[in-house]
Amino acid sequence: MEQIRQAVERAKATPAEAEGGFGRNVPQQLQGTGGRSRLSARTNELRSPIQDAELDWGYLETRRIIAHNPADPRTKSFDMLRTQVLQSMNPKNWQFLAVTSPTAGCGKTVTAVNLALSIARQPERSVLLVDLDLQKPQVASCLGIECDCGVQNVLEGRATLADALVDAHIGNHEFLVLPTKSPVIGSSEWIASRAMSTLLQNIKRDFASRTVIFDMPPMLASDDVIALLPQIDCVLLVAAVGTSTVSEIKECNKHLQSAEVIRLVLNKAAGPTTKYYYY
């Protein structure tokens, strides 16, 4: 438990809001799409046509997605988490970050999406968000994206990586999304497949300049996360007060002994000024 204990101590100093009233607070200067960089202009990245998606401010807030809006004071918490995560990853040139939780209902997808949006706002940083919660994909729904194909189509050889990618933009900021269109039967077999290894190798090659965030399923729901850990650089574990138990976190720690856990996000912990925080 030493690894988890240290993560908890680091995390206590960094609140990041999870829930609460998400009133709209959109800075006027960010509402347009001018200045958006196009994917085809990025060096060493795929140049095939990629689906565009303009994200909706109001819809994102209904799904607790706020980190696109620097004028919202709650965004600072995700920015602090972003800085801590990148400071852990940069010295070792890590690219792949998995976001998972002990069980469902901990807020891992909300954390993964907000973290991706926060990174996308940084100058000279770029991000690719991949939905690998194959049994219960939520990333596209969280963002309000309608996708024609996704991860499974690529794994089955029915689509290319470029076919499945969505170039999502909001205001002047852009990031890539590789969604999973619908629940996948036999997710564990796909996660451990040669096709998945090939997909990850292609992502590493074609998007070497991007931080890649994988929204993974809960650790204790299946063996999907355990199967993928050897190909992941580091892990962000999201637990929740009132949902996660000590025994569940201990069980996760057993599976994460060989992994680099760079942060523990403790969700739904009561704070002194607002109802819920990430810590």
C-alpha cells in the first residue's frame, strides 16, 4: 500500500472539483473557432480526412465537463492535476496514461475528459483521448460526439485509425478523440489481442508528440486493465468517498505493484467551500 499511500498524500494538497452546480461561465473571446490548428498541418501525424466535431459549451457542463473554460474557477483544480501529471510524465518521456478506478461510479471518465481538455489548453501541448472502456464506453457521450466508427472497427480491420478519429474543438482549442462507438462483447480478448498491440504501436508512432490518455474500465470489473498494463507508461487511479472501500483499493494495489501510479484522485470528498472535490 506504500505506493497508494504516497499518492494519497500528494493528492490531498490538490483539490479538483467533481460534481456540483455547473453554471455556464463562457469567456466571450473563446466562443469562436478562429485560430484552430488543423490536424493535417501537424508534423508526422496522420494526414487522411478526419471527422470534425465542434463541442457544445452548455452540453459539456451538463456532463460535469468544465476544464475547457479557464474563466471557471473550478477549472483550476484540473489544471493543477494536469501540471502534476505532466511533471511526473515529462522527465521519463512517458506518453501513455491510463485512467481507471476500483469500481464503477467513481468518476474516472469525467476525470479523464477534463484532464484531456486541460492539457489541450496548454500552448505547445496536444492530447489524444482514447476510450478503452470497451464494455461501457462513455467518452463520446460525455463530449456529445456522434461517431461513425470507433476502436472496435479498427481492431477488426474494418476501419483505419484515421477513419475512427474525431478532431474535437472548442473555442480555439483542439484535441483528438478515439471513441468506442458501442459496448464490445469479449472486451478482455480484444484488449489482449495482437490487434490491440498494433493499434497502440500505431498511436505511439503516428502521435508521438501527443499525451495519450486512455479511459479504462474499472480495475475490479474485469481483467482488461491488468492485460493492458504492460503497454501503459503510468496510471491515474480514481477512487470515490462513499463508493470505494479500503479493501477495494488494497485489491487494486496488488494489481498495480508493477505499474507506475502517478496520482490517486479521491472523488466526492466533502470540502469546506463547495459540495464535492477531487483530491
